[in-house]
Amino acid sequence: MGLNTVYKARSFDLSDLTGISNETLAMHFKLYEGYVTNTNVLNEKIAEMIKDGELDATKTAAFSELKRRFGFEYNGMVLHEYYFDNMVKNGTGDPSKDSAFIKAAEESFGSYEVWKADFVNTGKMRGVGWAATYQDPSNGSISNHWINLHETGNVAGYKPILIMDVWEHAFIKDYAPADRPKYIEAFFANINWDTVNSRLSDAAGKASA
């Protein structure tokens, strides 16, 4: 991240997912591309203000407002990339019994089933947002969190392991708002557990070494 960084929207091969239509994905990709564009625009505008010496936030309301947008636009871009990356065609539904994620869920929640119940019900919460599983880098434990909008609810320093978008644009073409649980079922059918497992690190082992 930096004012001189220019981001490019990534492409994701996710056509023909289970329970999530190509029409929904096309709309969602466009929305994601908008966050990438807006992130670049923010950087450009702030760079121009710095070049012109307009750095005093107490006098320059425009500078303050642009800085306040950083969290929304940047996280809107990054969370979508995590979300699209942790899906795949022909998913297995649940991870394999000997996977790193199963081990992490058992250590942090007692069982994968308890983790899943916690995550699913986080995703069912009223309002727009995201359900996220994060890993504590200091001890390797995982926990589930609700991210309101894009920037509120992220845990500083924690590593995103699994990200689920539960804004209505993620499913409104396929499911009624009241049918969000059906969308969550569809999301689980498409999770790329190889990607999720690769995001986990052996922080607990490093901490005790």
C-alpha cells in the first residue's frame, strides 16, 4: 500500500459454482472492480494534495474525508479478493478430516462442528457485512468475527483465513434476503479448502519454540 501504488483488478475463474449463479458473479466482479478503481482514485487525490502542501487536516476538510474513506475502499478491495480466492468450482463442502483447518478448529473450538455453527450464525446476523475467520499470529488460535461494512470489525494484526461476503449483492439475484441461510449453504459448497489451509500458519509452534 502506498500513494504511488496502482492496483489492478484481478480475474477469478469461478463460473458455474454450486448455488451461486454466473449472473451474480458477473455483478459481484464489477462491484469489486469499483473498489479497486476507487482505491486508486483515493491515492491519486491524496498524492495531489500532498504535492500542493495541503496537509493540515484541521483546515482541509477534503483531506480528512479522503483519509476516512481509505478503510472502506481498501478493505472493500482486499476482502473481495480473499472471498473470491477462497472459493472454487466443485468444492467438497467440508474440509478433509486430516486438514490443517480441522486441527485448528478442534484446538480453538473443540470441534469443527462447533466452529462451523459459530461461523454460520455469525453470517446470519442482521445487517450487511462479512463473516470472517481470523488467526491470532501470537498463538495460532482461530476466531470468528463480524465485519460491519468493510472496515469495522477487522482485528489488527490478525490473519484472514476464511472470508464470506454476506452483503445482499452477494446473493440477491439467487436468493431472497430472508434466504441468506441458503446462500451460506451454497458458499460452503464452494469453499476452496486448499486455499484456506494454505493461509494458516503454525504460529502456536513458533511461539512455544
